[in-house]
Amino acid sequence: MHEMGIAQQMLEIAVASIPDDIDNPRVEKICVRIGKLAAVVEDSLRFCLEIISENTPLAGAVLIVEEVPVGLLCRECGHEWTVDTPLFRCPACNGGNVKVLSGRELEISTLELAE
């Protein structure tokens, strides 16, 4: 389960992002962007983050996940589109020479601290 490793990295990045001058910081919300090609199981990530965040500023934080669709560019005709199937063939010219524009993301977009 690679979600545990992802959760650990998220925790480290989030804690390191909290300004040092805040006493007893508590993160209320952590928002992440996850591309469909990142192969992350959202429920597993939630579970792992919940387990490893105990006794940290992220304990009890709400995880908000924005799913990023797979965006493609046809290198033959320049058409851009999104897909939700494994068929990466251009709907405009039927070409198969495509470039992935989005869908691999795995990033923390925002942290919301308690006042």
C-alpha cells in the first residue's frame, strides 16, 4: 500500500509548512490534488493519514481531495481533451500520438490552520 508512504510525505510537508511562530498549531483542513493516473486509493490515503497524524498538528484534520482528470493533447492535430477510460486515442483525428497534460498530480494545494 503506497498510500502510507504518500501520507507520511504529506504529513512531513504539511508540518514543515506551518510557521514557527505559531504556538500549538492545529491544522483543520488539508486540501490535496490527486490525478487519476497517480493510482491513489482515496479511502486508503484517508485511513493512513488519520493513523499517522495522531499527536501531530494534523490530528483530526479534514482531508479534502480534488480529483484531477486525465488531460491529453494530440500531437498530430493539436486537439485537447479529457478522458476517463484507458483509451488514449484522439477523438478528432483518431491519432494515437498523445501527450499527457494532467492526471499525474499529487500535491498539497492548501492547509487551513485553526485560529
